[in-house]
Amino acid sequence: MLFQCKNDDLARYIDLYNNSGSPISYYLPWEDSVFYPDTILPEITPTLYKPYLFNKQWSVNFGSPGPNENQLFAMFPTDTLSIFFFDPDTLVKYDWRIIQEEYKILVRYDLSHSDLKKLNWRIDYPPTEAMKDVKMYPPYKEMNLITTPYHTLKALRKQ
């Protein structure tokens, strides 16, 4: 007997890749019930263990035992989720209120369900050419510093 399983029913991971050469932190606002199109940082400091720090690669699981991808996107008001990336030094140096008010982020990706499928559930920082059509802030044209060393990227973001 053969069973056929729809891909959308499978447990999924969003694979985050850090190609900057330095550790970065990411924040998933939906974990604090903040959903796109709301792209502001929450007024309260995210939970103690967030934003998460990682070096090269990290997988965010939202599948088994949790919802599959269709169930997850059905919980959102739109078919889009946001992911923020931060410089860990910024998170240490500044109070959350300053980070929020001055929007001290490296980048925010606003990823639709179809974006994630096109990217095969892989999200890179800095953004790759494959991500050029993904909605992000700052926009890809400004982030087109893929070969720029991380310390230069940090200096540009502080301006």
C-alpha cells in the first residue's frame, strides 16, 4: 500500500544561514504575538531568551509537534511572517527601548509563504541574490553588500 503525503503537511524548518563572518541574533516576533503587517519592535523586551544568538546555521522548527506550514500560516493575519536580525553587540550595548525607538536592526525580512517555498525554506544573512525579490528593510538594493565585510556593514547600519 502506498501513501502520498502533501509537502505542505510536513513538518518544516526555516533554515537560517549567517554568512557575515560574525555571530548575529534573530528575533521571531510571532512568538510574542506580533504579526505582519506590524513591523515595529514590541514595546516590551522580548522574552528573556530572545533574540537568539547563532554563528553559522540555525533551524527554526514550526512543524511536528507544532503546526505544519499551512496550519502556521493560517494562524497569521496575512500569509507573511517577519524575521529580524540584530548585531549582538547592539543588544548588549543599548536598552531595548533605544533599540526599538531607533530601529537598531541589521535587517528585517517579511517573508510570504510563497517566498519561503521559492527559497526552499532557506534564509540568508546578508541576503543573497535569490532573496532580491523578498520584501525587506532596508531594501535589497541597500543591502546589496553581500561581499562587504561584516564590520563595514555594521558601520553603514549605524549611519
